[in-house]
Amino acid sequence: DAKTTQPNSMESNEEEPVHLPCNHSTISGTDYIHWYRQLPSQGPEYVIHGLTSNVNNRMASLAIAEDRKSSTLILHRATLRDAAVYYCILIRSGGSNYKLTFGKGTLLTVNP
Amino acid sequence: KAGVTQTPRYLIKTRGQQVTLSCSPISGHRSVSWYQQTPGQGLQFLFEYFSETQRNKGNFPGRFSGRQFSNSRSEMNVSTLELGDSALYLCASSWGYTDTQYFGPGTRLTVL
């Protein structure tokens, strides 16, 4: 499985944008980039995913580098409820990769 | 639409005992995956079922087993419990291959 690399932790202030980076230099052409987050005492929650183009949804935006070797999850205005561990994961389309391989993720702290 | 439910939410067992955990997926979802989460190892994939068949298995000993019923509900069993089995066990469901997975709140197992 292709690996992802994320910073261990990041800090942000409330109502400011947050850019969470993820490196995936060994990504293959059919790997989708998924982001999940885990709030304290809860199971992981899907945030967003994309293949090549930037994606937006009500929760966040996903910016994917042109060479696809890195991506950035963007929270446009962080709130205290966004404090969580964020995981960047690659999922291969059409393959047998139906298990999610989680790394350590990035612990996001949001200051009031 | 109801989310993924897991029962029980909390469980305390002693070494040597066995335990069965239950997961009810989102209605219409046919794939159910199980994960173990510990502070030291993070989130690790246990196994995945689709239409009552185990399609993939993680690197866990044979004491960990599971099954899926015709209504897609799934159970996992751990026999001869060890102290190291203390963890949060998470279940996730999805419609099919490589689709977004939706996680339940987990079952917190403590082995004494």
C-alpha cells in the first residue's frame, strides 16, 4: 500500500483557515486521496476525497498537487469542534484495497 | 438514515475469556470492516466482510475472528483474551468496494 506522511500536530486559532498537508510520493494513478478525522471519543468520520482535481464540500476543501505527490486539506474557518486527529489515506480504485491503512495522522488543536 | 451502531459500547472481561462484539451497518451497506485502535499502534485493520464473505484480513492472530449475516450485520469474536487486547474496536460500513466508509462509535474493551 502506498504510504502517506503527515505532521504529528498542528495548531490553529478559531475562525482562521487551517491547511493540513499530506505527502504521498508513491501514489499510483488509481489511488484516491481520502481524508478522515477522529474527534475525541468518537469513531473516524469521512471528510473529503479526490483523485486529481481540487474538491470542495460543506466540511472542507481538498487541494491536490499537479503531480499528485502531495495534497492539502483546507478548513476555511476553524472552529473548536474541528479539533481532532486528521488522517490522510490512499484508496486504490478497482483493486482489493478495501481496507483503510491509517497512519498516525495530524492532531489539530484549535485555540479559542 | 441511522448510522452504524455497535454493541455493547463498553465491556470488561478477564484474561482467558472470550468476547463477541456486534455491528449493525447503515441500511443498504454490504461491506463491513473491523478495526482495532490502541494508543500505541493506532488504528489497525482486522478484517472486512462483503455479502457474508471475508475478503481481506489484517495481521492479527487467529483468536480474532468474525462473520457477517445475510442482513449485513456483523460480529467479531476474540477468544482467550489477553491484556493486550484492551482497545477500542471500531466497525465501519460502506456500500461496496473502495467506497467511503462510515464508522460506528466503537466498543471499548478492557481486559483485566
